[in-house]
Amino acid sequence: MRYIEEFHDPELARRLLDEIRATVTRPWAMMEVCGGQTHSIIRHGIDQLLPEEVELIHGPGCPVCVTPLEMIDKALAIASRRNVVFCSFGDMLRVPGTDRDLFRVKGEGGDVRVVYSPLDALEIARREPDKEVVFFGIGFETTAPANAMTVHEARRLGIGNFSLLVSHVRVPPAVEAIMRAPECRVQAFLAAGHVCSVMGTAEYPELAERHRVPIVVTGFEPLDILEGVRRTVRQLERGEHRVENAYPRAVREAGNPAALRMIEEVFEVTDRAWRGIGTIPDSGWRLSDAFRAYDAEYRFDVGDVRTAESADCRSGEVLQGLIKPHECPSFGTACTPRTPLGATMVSSEGACAAYYLYRRLEVAPVG
């Protein structure tokens, strides 16, 4: 349990909170980028323990939540086809498309299977050569190396009945888009430690300098987050805007060189749509020309899918940090984990799910 229990020490948490209170002199708003951090913040009540001058804004850091509706509908179209085995992580099965989800497709006879790794899907393709096996490859930079490696392995082994439906997104362009939005209130970022463990921190200094915002790489346990907030507040109070690594046990400046080489070989940068936000230039990856034969969008010709978002769901505003989940009129009524209108209520990292799960159903006192 090393690196878990020791980062839940209440006495150390009190000391960090005391230091934050002693440092802050004016209101500051910072965004945690990762949905895992959001859940930790809400679960442990960190936002309520911080002084009222410090506001935590929940960002678009849930990979399930930002997968665009168009891509969900493409997944549904492919999964509905005969002779297709559609493989996905479990948290994608209840994400609503325009008029149904993958659970509905499975109930209607589609061969939809939950797997725990893209390599599980590749093994299914090897065992069932008469089926077309598709893996739903979503996520931030964290999951990209495993998906890239699986496609690379499929080509090496000559497994031609495997393909990847790719919806990978990249964090730095999203930070850029957030800072350029006219309504942006974000003054600093808590960067996602697992993303930086893969990519390193090289992309962040330019962002911090251009927008004059501190960016502190942070982990996921309570003390990780409090230490990230402490460093961020210290920079803000001093008028600094640097990149700091508050998660050195997992993050190195150069990231993971082997993972980066695999991503560079298999993927290429592309514009990508983010659910509820819109298209962000250069914010995603797609399979490169050398691996295009393994791209499910091309293999199944689903480029003409048309989508329609729910008019009652304001998850896009939640993902941009413009509102808190409980400020959506549908939250907890028309939209619950059993009857979700948007992905932020479905995903294990979604902000709406966190607020519902931990009973943050209305504005709570802070401080």
C-alpha cells in the first residue's frame, strides 16, 4: 500500500491546508484537468476544505466524457453489423449516443464484449478469424501507447481481421483552447500526472509562458492534490507562471521514451472533436497512413454518421468549467446514472457522476 496510505495522512493534510490558508491573499481559480482528480477532490471534500479564496474548476479531463457523440454513433453503427465483434472497456457501454447505447445494441443481438486491454481484443481476433474484431480506442495520452502497440502487433502477426476505432485526444491543445475562450476564468492548471508520465512535461512551458498561468503536474491522492494546490497558490501569489512537477514519483521531464516512440510510429496528429466543446485543432491522433488498413472508420465506411445532442444536457458547459454539475437543471432529475443524458453522468471519471455519487447535489458551504 506504499504511495497510497501515506498520501492520505490527515495530519499532513492539515499542515498543507494551513500553509495554503497562510499564503492566499486574494481569490484564485484553478482547473484540475483530470477526471480522476475531480473524483478525488469531491470524494474527500477537498474543495470544501480549501479556503474560500481558492476555487477548483473541473476541466475536460474525462476521456469517456469528451468522446464526441459522432464517434459514439459510429461505434453503434459498427457494433450493429453482422459478423462484427465490438470490444470496449466497460465504461463506454452506457454512454448515450443519439438514440441508444452499446448496451442496447448488445441487447438487440450485437456481439459487444467488455475487455480489459486492447490485447484481449487482438486475441479474440486471432481465435475467431471469421469475425471482424473492432476495439474502441479512446482516451488521452495515457492509453495511446497500449492501443498503438496493439495495432503494431496486429500487423506484425498478420492478423487482418482486427481494427481500431480511434478517438484519442491530447491535453495541451485543450489547455490552449480553454485559455483562448472569451469566458475563461482559469488562472492556473493542475496537470494530469498519468498523462505526463507518458508524455513528459516538454509541451507545457510554452503554454505557461504564453498565457502566463502556473501549470503544476499533480497526482491523484488527497495529499498529491493539496500539494499541487499549495504550489499553484504560491506561484499565483508571487506572480509566477512556471511548470512544476509535484508528482516526481511517476513523472519525468522526458516522459516514457519507449511509449513516445510507439505513438510516433503508429499515430499522427489530427484535429479532433470533443463532446460538448467542439473541434480543437491538432488535439487528437489518428492512425498513420502505414497503419490505415487497421482503421475501423475506413474499413466500415461510417463517415456519413449524423448526430444530435440532447437539448436538456449541459455537460459541454460542465466540461469547459463554465458551470458545476448541480447547476444543470437536469442534474439528479431527468439525468441520473441510471438515466444519463450525457457522458459526464456515466463515466467513472465524469464530474456529474462524482457530484451525484458523493451527494454534492446543491451548492455546499466552502471553507
